[in-house]
Amino acid sequence: EKVLQQNDRSFLGKLFMRYFFHRYRTLEKANFPIATRENAICLSIITLSLLIQLLDITPFSQWTIPLFQIPFPTLFLSTALFTSLFTTFVATAPIIG
């Protein structure tokens, strides 16, 4: 019956369900998971965006998002920091439940 339910989902539905169960297994092991895939990806994005900003690599450091007028590396950096902090500390069992 579980297989039938997953086959009825869209691609995004299947992807989000996989991520949900991945987070569920992660949170079963630790209340505040620090060594996770999400944090590894966020750390690489943070490192890349800081390198782009510090080394002033053009044209990457000059790109802006038209709606916000924020440089692209800064937006990447802030999104990665928010995601890392959110998945590590906010979206955890002690805070939510």
C-alpha cells in the first residue's frame, strides 16, 4: 500500500517525502544535528560565496538580483546561513515539540 501511495505523488511530492523521512531519521539520532548533508552543502556555499566576495571575482561579484538589488554572492551567503541555522537549531524536536 505504501508503494501505491508514493506512485501517485508528483516528482516534487516524492522528493519532499524523501527529504522528510531523511530529516526524521536524522532527528532520531540527535536533537541538534550538526554533521548533516544540509550543513555540508551550506558550508560549501558559504565558502564559495565568501571566496567570490573576498577575491572580487568578476563577473560573479557584480551580479545582482533585480528585485532586491543584492549582490548574488551575498544572497547565496545569507540563504545558506539561514538554511544551516534553521535545519540545525529551529526545525528540531526540542524547539518544535
